[in-house]
Amino acid sequence: MQSSLYVSMKSIISLLEAVDYHTLETIQCRILLTFYEMGHGMFHIASISIAACSRQARLIGLHKTVIDSSGDGMAEGLLEEKRRAWWVCLNMDRFVTLCSGDGVLGTPNSKSEDLLPMDDGLWLRNIVPMPTPTELTLATSYSVRVGQFARECQVSNLIALVIRHVFDPSPDSRFQAEEALQLERTLSALYPVLMDEQIKFGKYCAALGMCTNALFMLLNDAEKRDGKDVLSAMEPLSTQIVVFSSRLFGDGEGIDYGTLSPYIPLSLYQAAVVQSRLYRRTGERCYGEALLTLKRLLGYFNKRWLVAGFCLDALEAENPVLLPS
């Protein structure tokens, strides 16, 4: 994964940075490199990369595109491209932070009035409508149909709240417990919406992967904080992942491995850990079969992303942890 091409690209990026060369294209290049690092399980390296990417994005003003629909006369297509690049930085920052277990974000918190990316279908067809008073914002209700990328942005905002809740907890234990319950309810209510949208939009599932990881983190944090066995609380989510992922990725022959999402393997791994624990506790056959199904799906993802292979290796441990470092 740390190939000569990868090392060369990292060197070129460092050279451009050294000569103070900052453009939208260099940021997009950084995004692709970070995406590569994330997909191959190099989360600590990816956290450094996305932080640098986000700082460079702020340097050229990409963060302003989510609060300004005019772009000071900028062409609509370029304005949308910059806005999408900024949202990618925010979303990846939150996911990588969630996976690396650090808890320090390299991007600021989003605001409810921030503008969401436009519909993906229109963007892919190079159709950029003029801004209207009805533009979608981060505060848009989850019941409103938005594009796959826009939904990812809404979920990443919830991820930021989960990260703060877990890594910077309130000293008020009652408030902490109430906040955890509210976050869990919100993410759980959103989960069916995300599954339905993935069936309609395709198999990328970034929003679903983020939501799943956040829910498992909340439940795992409750177990560590309160000393409670929350395995039974994790069982429904884990089972949902087995059913849904089997439906979406179950046919190995029909998978386009080049388009598999790097946001999914950790969700499959966490579900597999839960199924493994349930199988050892109860001996029920359904949990053993679900575990084998998830391992098979991780094997598919391992043909594209090495992070899935690391997850498979972790599952071979005597007592695999829910959130591998």
C-alpha cells in the first residue's frame, strides 16, 4: 500500500507546499491521497493528511462556500466544486477521527445554516442550477430527500457531536447520559432512512458507514463508562448490518470491486465482533452463520481495500475488540 507511486505523490505534495503553491487542484489531490490512506487502514497517517488538507482549504477560502451562495460572482460550477471539496474535508476528517480514536478534529464545527452540496445526479450531468431561496442547508429535515453526498454531510455533523461526547465528556453525569441517549435515538431513527437511500442511490454507503460506526462507539462508550453489558443493545444493529450488507454485497460475482466503499469495512467488522460474542455466549447457530457471512463480505472488500484484511486478521484474535486501533 505504501508503493513507490504513493511515496512519490506524497513527496510532490510536500514540494508544492514548500514553494507555497496552493490551488483547488492540489487540495483535491490531497483528498485522493487521504482517501487512499483511509481505505488501506493508515488512519494515523490519514489524520495528519486530512488536517493539512483542511488547513490548505481554509487558506484559499473553501470554507466560505458553505455560507455564501453567490461566491462573489464566481461561476456556479466552480463554486459548487469548491463547496464539495470543503465538505469532503469535513466528512473525511470526522470519519478518520472516529476510526483513529484520537478525538481531535482538524476542521471546525458546521452550522445549521451551512449550504449542502447540490444533487449528485445533476452534478454528474454537469447541470448546475442557479441558487434559489430554497437551497438545502445542514438544518434541512431528514425527511426531505437530498443527494447521497448531502446526506453524508448531515450525518458527519452528527459524528462531530458523537466525537465530542465520547472524547470530551461533560462532568455532569446526568447530562452525559441524557445526551448519549438523544444521540443514539437520532442516529437510530436515521438508520432506516439511510438504508432505504442506499438501495435507491447505489452501494457507496458513506453516510451509512459513518452512522454505524458512531452508534457502535456510543454503545461501546456506555459499556466502558457504566460497566454495563450492552451486547444485547448492539444485537439489533449488528443483525441489521448482516441483512442489509448481504442484500447489497452478497453476490460476489456481481460486485464491481473498483467502486467498493472504504467507509463500510469497519462497520462489517464491528457487526462481526458482536455476532461472534453472541455466538460464544449462546451457541445459537444464527449468530455463527452471520459471522461467516460478514467474514465473506470482508473478503470481498479486501480485494479493494486493505483495511478489510486488517479487520479479518483482528477477528481471528481470541477476544476481538469492538474498536480496533
